[in-house]
Amino acid sequence: MTIQQSIPLSPEQAPAPETPARVTPMMEQYLEIKAAHPGLLLFYRMGDFYELFFEDAEIASKALGIVLTKRGKHQGMDIPMCGVPVERSEDYLHRLINAGHRVAVCEQTENPAAARARGNKSVVARGVVRLVTPGTLTEDTLLDARTNNYLLAIARARASSGGDRIGLAWIDISTSEFMVTECSTAELAATLARINPNEAIVTDALYGDPDLGALLRELPSVTPLTRDVFDGATAERRLCDYFAVATMDGLSAMTRLEATAAAAAVTYIDRTQVGKRPPLSPPSREAAGTTMAIDPATRANLELTRTLAGERRGSLLDAIDCTVTAAGSRLLAQRLAAPLTDSAAIARRLDAIAAFVADSAARDDIRTTLRAAPDMSRALARLSVGRGGPRDLAALRDGILAADQALARLAQLEAAPAEIIAVMEALRRPSRDLAREFERALAEQLPLIKRDGGFIREGYEPALDESRNLRDASRLVVAAMQARYADDTGIKALKIRHNNVLGYFVEVTAQHGDRLMAPPLNATFIHRQTLAGQVRFTTSELGEIEAKIANAGDRALNLELEIFERLSAMALAASDDLRAAARAFALLDVATALAKLAVDDNYVRPEVDGSLGFAVEGGRHPVVEQALKRDGQPFIANACDLSPGPGQKSGQIWLITGPNMAGKSTFLRQNALIALMAQIGSYVPASRARIGVVDRLFSRVGAADDLARGRSTFMVEMVETAVILNQASERSLVILDEIGRGTATFDGLSIAWAAIEHLHEANRCRALFATHYHELTALSAKLPRMFNATVRVKEWQGDVVFLHEVLPGSADRSYGIQVAKLAGLPPAVIARAKSVLAKLEAQDRGQTARALADDLPLFAVPSRAAAEAAAPSEAEQLMEAVKALHPDEMSPREALEALYALKAKLPKG
């Protein structure tokens, strides 16, 4: 979903609105602010509500399911209006953001009393304090605690040769993470799938690009911006200004294109936060080739973080996520999205897991400590942009205290590995004095919102204690006054209440209202308001007490807010150390979680090296195994060896045949997942695994159409297969399932045949290829690195029993009719299918396939270069000749000669 909305450059650059005639001062103010923020819904603060007007109100009322009302007229027309309570605004913001909208939050920037002092018609000053967009959220209620919320900036550099480059910068302001990288246009889809941004910003030109625009519009939310945001000439200056450094030497080394994207991202954040700059980590550059490339189709087919139905449950992430903190869950998802290609870095992660596999007591103790560790990075982010509360300060306090507990337990590890030593160093960084100060300052029970007050411990600030005592004593006076008024009037139900509009007032039921408005009580009680069931009054005495209470209460609250800002400033001054500790907690959580998974599910440490090996013994599918375990059933483990054979330099291709439902697709997926898990630095579901680093992982499994883009099921299959054949390298791992099944039998067989030959001769990659085209098994006699395997089944009294064992050999039948019988097809259909199958099998198509294989010389498979250089057919030559003509530029004689030349190119006969 893409909502194309503009973000204002700045209030000063906003166009002057056309002021309509005869509008109220309040509406004039609204229209001025709205004109400065086109394309955003304006939350206009009025008392205890955010109001929306005109088209904004119509959009919001429909999206939120709230009542659309009217307020006055504008140019003779009713003004549509709706509103949401301020105290519940985050719930409504969440729903609007999920619906693809962006919101400008406009607050009152002065006290209404100050506005009244300027004159009766003066309007309370208001201003936009924040632009709420999908990629710039910080509140817990608006975020998924287990998922990063990335804003992505995409910049492009044109190349005359056509090889355009793309610079990307992505930021999660809720955790301060900041990454940059550069890729080619061909790699952009895989990179976007890996980052999985919640919002992307691009130039208007890139958004409308005929080649890349369609890909960008598939992202959840895209905001096109003007070119100045992506101005490469000012990029370094804007980055230096944001990070308060003199030169780029103080930041990570970046290419010019990466710096352009990074500057666009921080500029957008600066504008949406209206000057409140969240502290970000310096940009970290991700070099090309440091992570396993996984295209979007493969991520979807393997169900890494979401199932094909879009649910987390049933995905690989859900199966292996044993973390106990939100930060740990986010880090595990990051690792799963970007497996490493550096075997040394992978080994360091595995060493950390091994330490906790070996020491179960330490693992359990650390996990208990981590459960009490709050999400420090997000608490710090909220404080940095002025949206934090007392509980965020408490989160930082509790995090520092938890660090001490974790350090004490980690110190008992024997020979702690390098990653754990780094974790311990990070946990020592935050000042313990900060935690002690927060412990001394904060009360036991803390409100969510700082304006509610009552969060500073009694005795911390003498002036605050004095104001509180005066406020509370005044409230006791109000309670006594209520009792006295009830006795004087004889109305036991009389109450003294308070709201933000009337202040303190006396309230009685409607049946008693007349008594207070009649002599002699009307001399004391002054009528204020009549409602459906209540009548409200005030008294001179109550007004005097209200002034005293308001002064004492306001002073107490203001003192608390001053203390809060002071404590927040202390936290922000230590933000680097606090972020380091938060990152250390996440690392520790992932290491102990994966260790628990390894022990509970009997996983083994993989050997990951720089070879082309791929040998798995006793491999299992992590998700399917857990599902079977819940049902009390065992998973049948299988081996897979795609390593180069003796005297071979490239990995093998396994051609797997067997019936439906026998487990071919599970076998394919489990080996891809084992490779991926090994390279994120996790133990794997196997009895032994040796994985040579995989640079790219490709999967073509399952069938689905893409009607929105005009692609049939077979077209989707061919597009995904084309990506694999064009991009797979010798170090890649490819799994292909049922290539060619979406078309006529011989068409599909031909495509599958040619695809296997190409994988073997051109790509030379490690591959698993499942098929029902049994004729393909004949290729093993001609392709030395191709190996036939089959899934074992047993026939019993006309039915088929699936044994789920993968063995050397090939199947001569697919048992499709037996599977159809299991699915419940009518007996008459089954009987007829058997009859038709018997006649078809009598034709012995396998003999034709063997003859075709014998006719193909071993080295007749064309290489990429040879295929590109192949001579075009006569029809293709004729088409090219027609395309080369320019009729408008030809004389009659030239046109006639061209016609004769075309006729000469026609096929003879």
C-alpha cells in the first residue's frame, strides 16, 4: 500500500493560505496550519479532544468508525467535524497509521488564560509539534515490541552505461539503529525484502520511474519527496549538522550515494519530529557481500518470518524464537533476515551459544535476569523526543540494576568466549550512580503519563513536599465543605466535583436544583450549568478555595516536571552507554535462547567454512518437527550431501522423485533452512552438518499467481526460475520444486530438462530439484554432478504408505491417484483415472526420454556466452530488420529498396 502524501519543507516555506471571507479566528488559525501540512490529517487540539475538520474529518470518521458531526459553516457550507479524546489518542493514531495515513499533531502552545488576556476574540496559540508517520513511531502502543520499525531512504545514481546504483539508509528511531549500504538495481528487490521497512522515502522522479516505481509501490508505505531532500551536494553538511561533528571523519566511511540517502533520512526525521532530534547511533556501513542474498520469493517460500498466510505462527522465526526480551526477539529477526557470509563471525556467535549449551545453570540464571530487564533502547528514544514518562526512567534504572546481576553470573563462566566478553564490557559501561539517583527519586507506583504527577518519591525534593502538603490540605477542606453544604441544604446527594472546563463546582440531581435556586439558598449557590440529570452551582467560598488548590497543585506538578526533565537530561547524557548495555542484553538473550533451543530440540553445532561443501546427516525441518512433536509423532530425519565429489570442483545437484505427500518439499526446505540457520550463527536440527558458506539462497517452491501484476501461476513460476538461472553462482544453494508443471506436459518437461542442464553447466551451484517428470532421471548418465534420489513409499492393498525416507535411486511412479483417493475424490473418478493412466503408461514415454538423453552430447549444453551469441532464426532476423526501418526518414526509392530487401529475407518455400 502506498499513500502519496507530502511532508512540509518547513513552516517558513509553506505557501500562504487563501483566507476565505468571514471565517472565525479559530477556523482561520486551523486553515493556516492545515495549509502548511497538505496531505496529512490534522489533529487540532481543543481542550480534551483532538478535532478534525472538513475532508480530514470525513476520512478519519470512516477509518476509525466514529461519528461525523458538524460545526458551524464555511463559505455557506456545513463544516464536517469529528474528534478523539486526547487520553485515548494513541489508540486512534495506531489505527490511522495502520490504514496508511499520516497525522500532524497540533497542540495548544499557551495557556487559555494568556489568550483571554489578549482580548475576548483572541485564539489560543497552537502549533504542530509532531508529524506521525509509519517510519517515525516511538510509543509502545504504536509499535510491535518484537519487530524493528524502519524508515528507509532510497537514493539513485544514474550511470550512462545503464548500471544505475542505489544507496539505502535505514533508521529505527525507537532503538537508534542507523545502517547504510549500496547495491545495484538488480539487487534492490532482495535488499528491500531483507530490510522490510515500515516506510520508505524516495524522490518524486524515482517514485514515477517506469522500471523501479512498481517495485517501490509494493512497499507498505512510500512517501515521495522533493529533490532537495536527496541533494548529494549538501548531504555531508546535513549529516555533520545532525550529529554535531565538524567533518565526516567523525562518522563511518560512506560512499557519496550512501551519504545522500543517510542525509535524506535524518532530514526527514528532523522535520517529522519538529526539531526534537532523537539521538541516533552513527551510521554503520554494511559492505556488499557480507550477508547471504535472499530474494523476496525465497523469503516467502521458506516462510522465514511470516507464513504464506501472513501469520508469525508457523514461521521459522516463531519456531526458533525462545528469547525472553523484546530487544532479543528483534535481534534474532535481524539475524534471520541477514545471515552472515563470514565464517569467522559465524564461529564467534556459535562459541557464545556453546558456552550456554555447556552450562545449563548459567543459561537458566541469565534468562531469569533478562526477564526483568526492560526495553532500554525504546525507553531512551521516547525520552529523547519528549514523549517519555516516569516508567521510561524506571526502565533505565531497572536495566542498570539487571546489568549488575547479569555480570555477577557471567563472571562465573569458565573461559568466556569473545562475544560474551564484549557483552560484559558493554554491561559495565552505564553509571551505577545514575541508577542510584533514579532509585532515590522515583516513587514505587508510577503513572504512565508525566502530567499525571505523583511519580517523585516523598523526601526527594523538600520544595515539592511542601507544595504537596498544601495541596492535599486544601483538598481536605473541600471534603469538609461538601459535608457542610450537604447538611445546610439537607441534600445528602450533594457533591463537589471538578473538571477542566468548570473547575470545582457543586452538583445536585435535577430534582434538587430548584431548591438551590430559590431563596434563601440562592444567595449562597450561584447557578452554573444545567444538564439532563444534574444541575451545577458554585459559591464564593468554593472559588477562593479553588484558587488556593490550583496554585498549590500547579506548583507541585510543575516542580515534578522540572525534576523529570532534569532526570531525563541525565539519562540522555549517558545515552551511548545505555544503548551499549541494551545491545548487550539483546545479544545475551539471543545466545541463551538459541542455546535453550539447541538443548531442548537436540540441535547440533554446524561446521561452517569457506568450501563448497554441503553435508547434512540426520537433517530435520525445524518447524515441521515441532508441529509433529506437539502431536506426539516423530520426524523422519534424512541426510543430504551436495558437496563436490572426488575430482569435482563444483557442488552436486540432487534430482528427487517420488509421490505427492511423500515429503519432497519438506526435504528441500529443511536443507535450505539448515544452511540459513547455520549462517545466522545458530545450532541446526541435524546430527551433523558441514556447510560451505552460501552467498545466495534461492527457492522456487509452491504455486501462486500474481493477478494484481497480470501474472498467471505459470508466469510467476517462470519469473522466479529466471531469477535463479540468471543470478545463481557456484557458491549458491538452489531448491526447485516442480518446475514446468503449470503448462502442457511436454512444454514443462522441456523447460525442466533445460533448467537442470543450465544449473549443472552454467550456474554450477549446489541444488535440490524435485520433480514428477521421471524422464529427467536419465540425465544422471550424462551430467556427472547430478545424483538421483527418491522418497521411499510402500504399497499395501492398493494404497500407498509414505515412509518419508530419502534414498538413492529414482521413482517410476508418482502415485497421484492414490493421493487423490486419500483426498476423498469420488470412487468413480478414481476408477476412471486408473483406466486412463493404464492406457497412457502403455505408450512408454520413458523410452523416448532415454533416447533423447543419449542423443545429447555431454558438452552440448550452451554456456551463457554461447547462448547469447547463438544465431537468430530467420523470423527473428526479419523482425529486427523491420524494427531498424525509419519510414518517416526514407525517400520513396529507399522505401522501395527496403521492401525488396525484406522480401529477400522471407523463408524460402
